[in-house]
Amino acid sequence: MKVHVLQHGLQDMHSHYYGESVHLKQAIEGMGAECALYVFSGCDPALVSALNAHPIFSVPADHGFDPDPLSKELSGFVVCGTAFAESLSKHLPKRYAADEWILVPYTTQVEAYGMGLWLNSLPTGARPKVVLFCHRPELIWQCDPTRSKMQANPSFWRWSGHLMVKAVGADNVTLATGDARLADFLGQFSTLKTVVSGLATAYFLDAHALSQIPKDVDVGIVGEFRAERGKNIVPATLAEMDRLRPGLTYRLQVMNGNDATELRPQLDALGFKGQLQVVCGNLPPLEFEAMLARSRVALLPYRQERYAMRTSGVFSQATAYGVPVVVPSRTWLSDAVQTGQAAGVLFDEWSAPAIALAVVQAMDHLDQLTASAAAVAPAWRLKNSPGTVLCSMMAALGIPLPTKTATSALA
């Protein structure tokens, strides 16, 4: 068996694309299969060499070039989707054996359209089966607070689905997601079959390494420091937590020195006097995960509307490492907590007082939450390991597991 992994977002080590690529490749090869990895043309040459990757894509994932809000969805769909297809046409094989298939680990309607264009350009009878994994809804979509209705233009996904079904048939293309609600909407919009496969998470820490990591901070706020992840509310939240529970220790990861410089005057103006360690910039994956694991509680002050049906690698890593979480309600993250797959406390309102109170509640029940987090961690890690996710995708496509199955590469 051979799996062609189209990871056009991979540029360097500092993103989920890197860890995802490493662990998908390991899991595929752990099955005794061959993995062909294709990445962005501007990817770090050292990574290209280390992963034996093919740098073919002229346009990276989530490429924005049109500032006009009235045209950017259409222009991105047409221009970037066509560029995706052209990269495949230039660099991928023209014919595929029955045991070869394509995996696109990061898919929006752009990549779906590009895939549809490319598949139809291949010779009939030699086209591969395809799985497209969707991490999130399109950013322009809006769902209601109950997460049962979506305001969206489904025509982009509908046309892309039509092209792919025309090329390979309905049974040979699958949309995979980590969220059942997103799978339902994508299925309706595209008419493609869907599967909730789990989230192929990069876990660089094994059980022994994890056991050697001390808990040295009460509250960790780590990951990319941007607006949808609470950047603008973090200063007030830190000040409110410090007011409610003096003496807690905090670790905050920010994007750069400018973020750190701007943060201190804001905290001073809010009267924050707590112990705060600020980590600037991205870290190598192993260092990042160790930093996350050192937290007694992981705070993810994400906006509900952005994570209603969107997965989170930081959440998945925290849960797999037995770290209790504080997360927004009415999200994919809260669904995991409420169904007992993760341990944590929810906040209902995206405000500093509500988030701070949830953290205090977590600290008040820390022993219980920590025990629960440790109990559910192995099942979460197995469910969201690349090996398990790949097996789920293959089952959806009707691809038999190789003689050497993925079980050895699940964790």
C-alpha cells in the first residue's frame, strides 16, 4: 500500500503541520506501507531532507491575497484551488494502483475544489481513492449558538463534491473530521460521505518522558497567541484570576517580544501582581509539549464562535497528557469534557470574570480533576493517534488494512 500525503501547509517545525506530518508518516510506515509526503515549495530544506518530502505546492494553506471582503471567498476558491490542482498535475503520478490512496490532512473548500479539478484530469480507470480531513468550518461561515444551524454559501463545497464524485465515484472519496456536527454540515453541503475519524494529533512525549516532567506552574496558557484564542482578553483574565485567588502562578506563551512588551503595562494598569512567566515565540514541538505538560491546569480562553465545530491540537495534547483544561462551552472542546472524554471546567461567557471564575473552580477541585484527567488520557490518546485515525479513514474508503496493521503505530 502507498499513501500520498498532501501537506501543503508545512513550512517549518512551528505548526501543527509538522507534528502531523511526522506522526502520519510514522503511522503509515508502521503499517508496512509507503508514505509519499508532498509539502509547500518554501518548506525549510532541512525538513524536506529529514522527511524525504517533495516540495511541490506553489501556494501554502490558508493563503490570503484578496483584501476585498465581497470577492475574497470566490477569488481564493478559484485562484488557490486552481494552483493546488496545477501543483498536483505537475508533480504527482498520472496513474494509481488499487492499493494507493490520497490523504489531504488540511482541507478547506479550496483544496476540495483543487482535488476535484485534478482528479478529472487523470486517465479514467487509474484515479486514486481520496480522504480529505477538515479541521474547521470555513471561517466566513457562522453557526447559531445551538450549533444546529449554519449561515453559509454551500455552493463551493457542493461543486467541489460534484467534481470529485464525477471523477472517482461516491464510494471513493470521503470527508473526515474530528467533529460530528461539522461532518453533518459538510455532508449536507458537499453530498460526500463523511466519517468522524478523530484528530490525528502529534504526541512527541511517551509515557516515560511524561512521568519525568514536574508540575511547576498552576495555569498554563500556551499555543499561538492570537485574537480567536483569547489574546485580547488574557490581560484582564490574568488580573481577575490574581484578584480572586492571589498566589497562583502562570505561564503565558506569546508570539514575539512586542507582545511581551505590550503586556506588562496592561497588567500593571489592571493591578496584576501575580507570578507570571512569559515565553516568547514558537518552541520546538518536544519543548512545547513539555511546557504544556508542566501545567497543573491548561487554560484555553478561545472564542466560542470560532471553536463551535473546530478541533484543537493543544486541547488534544493536554488531554492525552492528563492535564485538566478550562475551555469554552458550546464547542468541540466542551463536548469532550461533557461526554467524559476529557476532564475540565467550562466557562459559558467569553469574559474575563467568567473565565477567571472557571479557573478558580478548577483549582478548587484540582485533585479530583487531575485524577480524572489521568484516567481518561490513554483512551483519548489512542482514539486521536494517527494510526487510529488512518484506520478509520481506510475503513470508510473500504481499503483493507495491510498484513502488518496499524496497531503497532496507534499510540
